Amino acid sequence: MYRLLKEKGNNSNVIIENLDTHAQLNLGRLSMDILSILEREDDLTFGEGGKLQYKDKWEVNIKSTTAEDLSRKAMRMSKPIRDQSKKATKEKKKEANKQIDAMDVLLGLANYN
């Protein structure tokens, strides 16, 4: 069993709650896609003569098929396209060290070329 929740106001988020597991899914703000799916439900009507008003608080039980259709409309986050090209790395060439002393050898800074 699922329940559709919305706080009072036009810009409130629509949430689907699973009553068995108490998990909630945020659908985002009320949109025409969400309304078209809800209108397919038998006992839900919107507007002045309907059961639900757009600005009112909603706590309505909905069918599992309707909840599945609505969950597909949830806010989807997409990853940015990853650039596969290898970036040219600029490596600093070590300057030829003409005078090598013991500290350069110990620290690994000596260049024998």
C-alpha cells in the first residue's frame, strides 16, 4: 500500500510513502506528468469539484501500479559525460646537474645523464 503526500501550497514537493516499509520517494514539485498519472487513478479528481485541490495538503492512498508509474518520474540525477581523451601531462625536465654531491645522491636528485 502506498500513500501520496504533499504539503499545503503550489510549490510543495510530492512524496510517495510505502506504508509497509515507511520508505519515502521524493518526486519533486507537482508537474503535468505527475497529474496525468494521478488522473488515471479511479477515485482521484482535481479542481474545484474534485477530491483534491492543487493548493491543499494531500494524504491519499494510491495503488501500487500508480506508485510505480510515479516513481519513474522521480528526480533523476545524471552523471556528466566523462572525457575519455587523455590529457597531455607536462613533465618538467630536470636540469642537468653538473656538480653532484653526496646530498643529491642521498635525496635522489642526482642526474647522471
